[in-house]
Amino acid sequence: MSCQGFETIIVEVARGRLMDAATRERGLAHAETCPQCAALLAEERALSGKLRALSAAAEEEEIPARLETALLAAFRQRDAAPALKPARGVSLANRRWLLAAAALVLLTFGLSLAGWVLSSSKQESAVANSTPPEPVAATSAGTPEKFTQAKPQVAIVTPPSRPTPDAKRWKRPARLPRAGDAEPREIVTQFFPVIQGRELIPLESGQIIRVRMPRSNLIPLGIPYSQERADETIRADVLVSNDGLARAIRLVY
Amino acid sequence: MNAFETYSDETLLRLTMAGNEEAFTRLYQRLRDVVYRFARQMSGSANVAEDVTQEVFLILLRKAELYDPNRGALSTYLVQITRNEIFRRLGRDRALVSLDEDDWEEDLSPDENLIVKSDPLGNLVRNEEIESVRQAVLALPLHYREVVVLCDLEEMSYTEAAALLGCAVGTVRSRLHRARALLKERLRMSETVEHDSLRLNRASCLG
């Protein structure tokens, strides 16, 4: 084996990871006869040894137990929220019926919507034909006259690529709700009391307000957080009692 | 033996999705090490590793249905999420920097902002040599650092690392060769600096 050939396999030889035993033997035989390659191999082996020591040191590191506690709390919250529970107890046959019913509803709704759009367009064109032609309406890039008549100035100065808000409203009917439109799943922690050691009126009712606040605000509440993310914000639900006091807070992920 | 210990990761995940707390606990205990260690080695910070580990398992809870067993082991999937989280945190400031191999070939001084220094207390306690190796690994550009972490520190095969990183085995191999060359260079430099400072200290003591 040449020095060049040895250089291509030197890392694998040093790491002891070369699969082909014959190539490895040839490489080692070369290193025995070539002092430069032997020195390079010694360097690579030394590096592998240092990296192994680093790896061993990392394995000794303990993962904080609070991490498991926090995750279990999040898991319980998730399980307690009915919306997040997976559908259970629905047989395959029932599911098929449900899917078929949902498809039928969507189809009916879609057809009704299409019919409504068509009938509305006819009504509009009927209105347009019954009124005297306006030059502005004719040049307004297909914007229905009903709207351009109300704002002829706007229709003239607005470039065709940027339709007026009214035109936008007309052209884009409300999108049908889709399965993916649902709020993304979120996980909340337990509520942490905000006020402690004070005589408070027992909480009978209150309001939960969703806020976004800096992570550093968690310090006075005694909630652990990573200092490196102090400048980031976090979502939280604040439980405000009827007397206007913030009673408790929970974090939302 | 507890029945949960015999279950595969996929089974535990399925049970977790069905609301089984013990399954989730087992799954976490089984996979936390690989997630935490990868995050720790990539970031150099125990705080970041802790944060990222928490985030990764929360993502798993929220989006467990996105995992496809046909595309690889659950542990690989979690390390991929971990990698994304790490890149999001460490690499967000250089989103427009090219990751082309050639662009980094001669780069021996990567952006210092991307190096997360270890905690000072840790530096005191840990072996000096290990610490210098850690710093040298942390000084590597991210795409070199990750192959060192996966192949040399986590002892993955080139094939496993390639599957995880979504690149060719040859790319992993060449990146590892280059990364090790950079590591040797950096360690040599730090040894020289240490040697020089020792000599200076001795000289000032004698003089």
C-alpha cells in the first residue's frame, strides 16, 4: 500500500472501525515500514483516545430528575385535556360511516356554495346591465361594479396587481374549514400560585387570560427556566379572580 | 421483569399516545440519554441540553403521529428533532451562510458566537485535557461537529450517521476526516499556547 492509499484509510484504522480486515492489515503493514505514516497513525490514535475520554465523561453526567418530573406533569396535563385524547372506542365500520357522512356534508355544502356564488354573479351582472355603463368600472380589472361605483377614485389609482380590499372580499369567499385548521395541540403545566402568604378571598370564579411574557418573569414565581433563553418570550395562562388579582399562572407549550 | 421493559420503542410510543403514563416514563428513560448527550455535546452547555431534551420530548408528545417507523428507529427520529432544535438555537444567526463543503475547507476559525462556553464550575472540576478536547469540538463548524459527535462520541457507524443526517455515507466519511484534521490542528494550537504560557510563568518566577 502506498502512503496516499494509507491516508485514505488512516481514520478508520485509528478508530478501529475498518470493516475490511485485509485492507486494515495492509495498512498496518505499511505503517510499520513507513515512519511518516506511523507518526500520522499515532496522532490519529491519540485523538481517538481523547475523544473516547470526552465521551466517557459525558456518559457520567446525570440528567436532572426535574426534567422527568416536568415532562410527566406535561404528559398528565395533555392526558387530562379531552381535546387532545386520541379517538378511542370507535370501530372501523363506524369510522367509515362517519367519514362517509362527513364527505356527504362537505359535498352538499360545496354544491350549495357553488350555487350561491353563481346566483350572486348573475344578480350582479343583472344589476350592472340595468345601470348606465361607467368608464371606471370597465377598466377596473374585473372588479364588480357595485364596489367600484362606490369608490371610483380608488379604482383608478390602484394598480391591477393590488386589488382594493373590497375587490379582495368579493373574489375570495370564506375558505371552508379544514381538519388542519384546528388549533395546534398545546401542552400546559399545572397552575403555579402567584400570590402566597397573604389572606385572600376564596376564589369562587375568575377568568383565564392568555398572555405572552419574557421568560425572565418566571424568576419571582419560582419557576425554573434556562437563563440562556431569558430574552425569549413564553405563553402563559393567568388566572385572574373577580377582585382583579392574578391568582395563578400556568405555562403553555 | 416488568412487561414494559420488553416492549419496543414503537409499542411504548403507541401506548403513550393512548395515554399510558408508565409507557411514556419508560420511553423517556430509554431514550433520554441519546437525546441529552447529543444536545450536550453539540451545544457544550448542560442548560441548553436540558432545555432541548425537554423540548424534544414535548414535541414527541404533541406530534407523535408524525413518526413513521418505516423511516427509521424512534431514537434516530428523536436525534433528528434534537439536531433541528440545536441548529435552530445555535445556527439561527447564520441562516444565510453557505454550508457548502468547500466554503469551510480552509476555515480554521469558525464564528466564535456559535461556540457555547461550558459552565465555569464544570471547567474547574473536569479534567483539563477533556475540557480542551471539548472546546476543540465546540469550535468546529456545526456540520463537522455533528459528525464527530455522532461517529466518534456516540460511536455510530457511517451508515447510521448518514441516515440520520440525510446525506451520503461518503459525505459523512469526508466530513469526519476533515473534522478530525481541524481538531488535531486546534488541539496542537492550544497545546502550544499552554506550553508557551507555562514557559513564560516559569521565566517570570525565576526572573
